[in-house]
Amino acid sequence: MEGQPARPTTSRDPDETRHRLASEITEVESAMALVASGAASRITLSGLRFGEQLARRFEADARANGLRLDPILWPEDAGCDLIVRKIDE
């Protein structure tokens, strides 16, 4: 109807989602490389939308490189932080 404000859309733009996922993949891979190289003993990536899924996706790669990925979930499934650290021996 005319005169009524348009409803805001709650669906995410697929291109925005792809871009965000690609960016977060790059961040996780870079953090893993940095910790595996010994340049850092621990890195915390904050505010990841796909952090929990990426922790599962990269779990085998992390273990193969002596790393551990620990997601810290936010309330109400709003995202998570991801800690990348060397496995304690």
C-alpha cells in the first residue's frame, strides 16, 4: 500500500554472505599459518559469523600442524570468537 513504509528485509544478500565467508576463511588460514610458524603462540579472531563451522572445517588441518581451534560461542547464535593455539604437549 502507498504511504506505508516498506518492510525491512531480514534475508542476507548472498553476495555479502559469500564475501564474508571467504574473508573469514582467509583470516582462519592466516592465523593458523602464523601460529604454526611460531610467530605467535595464540591468536583470537573475534566476531566471526561462521567461526563454529570453520573450526569444524579446519580441525584436521589444525591437528596436522599441531594446532587447536577453540570456538567461543556468543549467546543466541550471534557469532563466535575463535582461538587458534598450539596444542599443549
